[in-house]
Amino acid sequence: QLEQWFFRITDYADRLLEGLDTIHWPEHVKTMQRHWIGRSEGAEVTFRCESLGIDYPVFTTRPDTLFGATFFVMAPEHPDIERLAAGTGQEEAVRNYVNRVLTSDEEDRGDADRPKTGVPLGRTVANPVNGEQLPMYVADYVLMEYGTGAIMAVPAHDERDFAFARAYDLPVREVIGSDPVDPAELPYTGDGPLVNSAPQFDGMGNREALEAIVAWLDREGRGHHSINYRLRDWLISRQRYWGCPIPIIHCEACGLVPVPEADLPVVLPDVEDYKPKGRSPLAAAEDWVRVACPSCGRQARRETDTMDTFVDSSWYFLRYCDALDDDAAWDPDALRRWMPVDQYIGGVEHAILHLLYARFFCKALSDLGHLPDVQEPFARLFTQGMITKDGAKMSKSRGNVVDPGPLVARFGADTARAYILFIGPPDQDAEWSDTGVEGMHRFLGRLWRTCAEAADELPDHPVPDELGRDDERLLRKAHWAIDKVTTDMSERFAFNTAIAAVMELLNECTPAKRGDAVPGAVRFALGSAASLLFPFAPHTATDAYHRLTGRRVWEQPWPDADPAFLERDTFELVCQVNGKVRDRVQAPSNASREDLLELARAAPNMRAHLDGREVAKEIVVPGKLVNVVVR
């Protein structure tokens, strides 16, 4: 057993949960943190091992199933395992099983589909609700990190307990009834009336009985309402050289003494061998370890553990706010100005540890008076996806790494950059495609050529006040693209759809599509396309914009969409039958649901697929489509 250091993050469990409601983070990241903290309401119930005179508390979220417990299971890590097995004839079997389990992966042990294994402990505990003696087992599917490391097993109403009971021929007792007309197979995990329990509870709905049983246990002194957390205190001790030394001095007379603030930071000593060798490498630096006690002056020794590196990453952003301050970690006024971080971008692999620890640090530092008015470090969070190749994460060992050098040499940096941004939604994984790179290269070349031809062939006239049909259509498309790219970039980081909008705009600007649009409208639309593309392909966009306007695009303001061109009297209504597009018609922008249905039903190609068929459902998406489901 090691003597190690912890941060008491468990004291902040509820505040960490509550704070999630105040920040703009992806919901799946919030869910991961909620699950990691793992707040559960239930009851703590005491099971007594009479042969040893020991009470074992068990936390359960299902006290309504207590009468269905038929055995008792403890985690292999439970400190009482050897004591329980002693003198039962099970010592060797238990010892061998525990040693084998402790070398296995904890995540695998928690897999619900994994075959259940265990060994009898040779003891029993009394069920507090009926006095029944339950056989005790040690089994790998029970984890020490949750609850008390011991569970009451109710095989009729828990899948893992049921699998264990079947494997070891243990009794299964149903205590919650399912539908009497169509009984459910066991294990049954749904709701229903209590059966086979006790007269005062049988017949009650299990949710009502849950509260009643907890109240009864409390009155009898056998249990009480309880809240449990999966979260455990943060172990920060590391037996390695690289890390921040834990600033504690061990004195035989004074005990644990903090290093005085004037002596901070504790500087790592020079050592020749960084390998632990059964103890921290710092322990070998004896001159560094020996130190006078700050309290009594007697010889003492430094703590030789270093801190978990997550400690450093939990507050670096605070130092960034005041990085040149030589007198303190930060000036409170600097933090008042800069914190919290407006937008944080990182991989989802940091969702639990780094991001949770950073939140804990801010709350703890605030409580200590070091952090003014800040409870959450990152107001907004965006988690980017990963680009894969051949269906797998890129790695040298797999030989599927894409080297950007040859891409840049062949296609240019703009193509490589724009394709990476276009490959898919940035918050999702995407598969690399060499043909996609070539497609992006063709698009950038087409934009440049179209702009260059317009610059050479079309007079540089302003957009006229009187607009023709093609002028208005092209200008509407340009302002639509300006609005969409601006929104996609600023609100959603949806660079892929932003680039797609520029592609749509360019298609409308080509000689084949622009019709009779006047030069001023064409130049405006192409200039907008080049300006919008500048963040993604700066070299191509800069040259195209300069050829059209004679100006430097980076010196111009970001384009603004004119609301007047975003409003339309009509829109193209997509008409579908069973999800397949059958026609498209123009519909008034203010058309009601019934008007849209009538227009769709009257569309020529729709009638051919509707006549003589039964309409099962009609789906209307205002401003977009009508889908008629037929049989």
C-alpha cells in the first residue's frame, strides 16, 4: 500500500453537475461528464456477516427489489476479501482468482456481455429485510469504484446478476410482476407491482414501494436514503521524475509540513537515472530529499512524489491571461477581463479528465479566493472529429498517414487546406479521399478562371438600381451565400457547408447559368465568392478578388448580406411521394400547410403517383417540401 496524495474533487460533485447547465458545450460531452460523476439516488442498506460480526453497507438504486436478493457479491479489490475467506477452505481459490482478476482490464470487467466468473467466499450475510442468509461470492463484474464495492444480487431483475446466477446455479426469485396476460421473460427490469416480498408491500407499484421500503428500513435502523457518486477523489501522486514536486515536508516531530510560500516553487534536482526502481526517482537525490523542517528546524525529508500532469493542464489558461507577471500566477484584474475562455476547441478524448479537472480547479480556486467571479473555465466548447484513412486512425505503424508535402507540391496549399475543411462536418470523423482532393483543386481552378475571364471580358460597372430577372436571381444567390457562410462559420464551425455554399454561388455565376445578368451583378457575385473563400483558400481568393476589383481582399470588410435580398415572395417546393422527389413547383413564401399540400397534390408528376393509391400520411416541412406517404 502506497501513501499517496489526492485532491478532494468529490466535494464538488454536485456543483460540477449543476455547472453543466450554465455552459454551451456539446450535449454528448455533458453526458460523458454526468456519467463519470455518476450521481445516483437510492438507499444504503446494511448486510451483516454474523460469523465475523461485520456489517457490510450496500448502496442500491433498487431497494424495491431487496426481497429478491438471493446472493451477495464483493469486488476483488475489497479490503475484506482475504479476511472473509480465511478459515473457510476457500483461501487458495479466492487468492488465485483475485490475483488473476487484478491483472485484467477494468473496462472489460464492466462489459455486460462478458461471461460472469466468481468464487464462493464460504460465508453468508443476512438480508436486512427478511433475515435470509445469502451466500457470499467474489466476482469480477463488481467494481470497487462504484458504491461500497459490494452488491446485493437480484437475478430476477438484473441482467448481470441473472447471468451469474445461471452460471452458478443460484436461485432466482421474482419480486416485481410484469404483465399477467403476457408475462415478461426474466430478468425483468421494468415496473410493476411487488410480489413475493412482504404483506405490507406486496401489490404496491414498485416505485411507490421503493420509497416505502426505504422509510421502513430507516425506522428499523437497517438502512437509509442515500446519494452515491461514481466520481472518486483525484489521485495526483506520481512516482516519476518529470512533474511538479508535491510541496510537502515530512517531519517526525511536526508531521506533514507545507513548504513555505517563500520557498516555492520546489525545483526538481538533477538526477542521473530517471527510472523508478520501486520508488520515485526523486528519492535517490538524497541531498535534495534531506531538508530542515520549516517549523522546528530539525532534519526532515521532502515528499518525493510528483503531481499528475493533469494538474498543470487544469490551470494553464489562467496563466495565459497574465503570462508576463513575475510576482504572481496572475493579477485578479486580468482574469476579470479575460475569463472565462469564450471558445475552447479540443478533442473529445479530453471530455472527462482534462475538461472536468479544469472545471474543478476553477471552482476550488474561486473558493480559496484566488479566482474572482469565475466558476467555469470555458463558456463554449467545440470538439473536432478525426480524419481517417482506409477506415482507421492515421498512424505510421498502419502505413496510412497522408503526407501533406506531396499534396502541396502537386496541388498547392490552398487545395490541401480547403479539402480538409470541406471533407465533412468538423465535429465528426471523416474518411480521407484522394479523388476528393482532385475535385477541390478543380473547383478552385474554376473559380479563379471564372473571375479572371469576368475581369477581362465584363466592364467594371456598378450594380444598377433597376434589376432584371437574372440580376435579381444572381444577387439573391450572392446574399444567400454571404448569410450562410457567415452563419456557418460564426455559429457552427460548419466549414464544409460554408465552402459548399460558395460552390453553389460559383455555379450560378458561370456563363451557362447567369443568363442575361448585367456585368455589375456578375462582378458583385464573383467578388463575393472570392471574398467568402478567402479564409479557406487565401492565395486563390486573393488573386481572384484582386483581378476583379483591383483591391486587396484582406483590407476589405467581411461582406454583409442585405436582408432585402434574403426575403423571397416564392420558393421552390420539393414534392415527394414516399420520400422520392417527383416534382418541384413554385410556392408563395407565406403559404399555409393546406396551401402547400394542395400545390403538391396538383403538381403534374405527383398526380401520376397518387391516383388510385391510399394516402397514409402527409408530411409538410414549411419552406422546403411536402412528402406524401402512400400504400
